[in-house]
Amino acid sequence: MVAKGSGSAARTIVTLLMDVLVAVAVMAVAHLVVAFFGSMSGSEWGKGLLGITRLFVLPLGITPVPTPYGGIFDVNAAATVMGLLGVEWALGLVRRNA
């Protein structure tokens, strides 16, 4: 038998983890957008942002694809977003049952 308050504590922990995963996915999307446009990624703020957001992209070793805008489509960042949101979705199922 589960104590009355333990379900809400587990639900809160899962919710916080889901929130962190979404925040990391947003950082990876920011990386994806800035890298896509060469003029943005070449600017001073773009270089700084890419330096920070690169920390949130999984190094999967997939070769980036050049874009017609002078940048790259970072497949690693796209795969990171897909993976994070997939895990977040699965945690939503866990939270629903917690």
C-alpha cells in the first residue's frame, strides 16, 4: 500500500524532470535555428549563443547538412530535440499513472 502523499511527490518529481527536458530541448532548437542561418551564426551574439547551446546538443556524430543560407542544418541538434521530446512524452505517461 502506498502512503497518501507519496503519489503527489513522485508526480512533482516527474513534472520537474519533464520541465528540465523541455528547457534543454528549447536550447537545442535555439542552436538549430541559429546554426541554420549563416549570417546569424557568424555574428558575435550568434557565436556566443552557439557556444552555450552546443552544450545541450548530443554529439551523435551525424554530419551537418549545408543550407542555402550559408549555415548548417545540425542533424545532431534535431535528433537531440526529437529524443528529448520522446522521453518527455514517455514521462507524461508515467506521470499520468503516478
